[in-house]
Amino acid sequence: MPSEVIVGILALIGTLVGTLGGIIVSSKLVNFRLEQLEKRVGEHNNFAMRIPALEEKIDERFDAYDRRLKILEERQ
């Protein structure tokens, strides 16, 4: 077999190995970044669920303070 053919085959094998290796590494990186984004979205969703509960507590406290203020104003 001529040396040019052997060099061509070796170059093809090297190209295939490099390409497949790059695809594998790239897909691992994409999967890792997707996992990180999913964690962030989960944290955001948890925060978004807590906001209405906090707003309700604030409203309750504000109403209580408003009632106390009205009582104090009536006494004066």
C-alpha cells in the first residue's frame, strides 16, 4: 500500500477521533450548563412561590398596624 494512502487513512482516523471527541466534550458541557440553569430556575420558582405568602403577611401586619393607629387616634 502506498505511503500516501496510509497517511490519508491515518489523517481520516485522526479527524474522526478529534471530531467525535469534540462532540462528546461539547455535549457534556451543554448538559452541565442545562443542569445549572435548571437549578437556577428551580430556585427562582421557589422564590416566586414565596412572594405571595410574604405579601399576605405584610398586608396582615399593615392592617393590624392600621387598626392600632385608628384606636390610638380615637383615644386622643
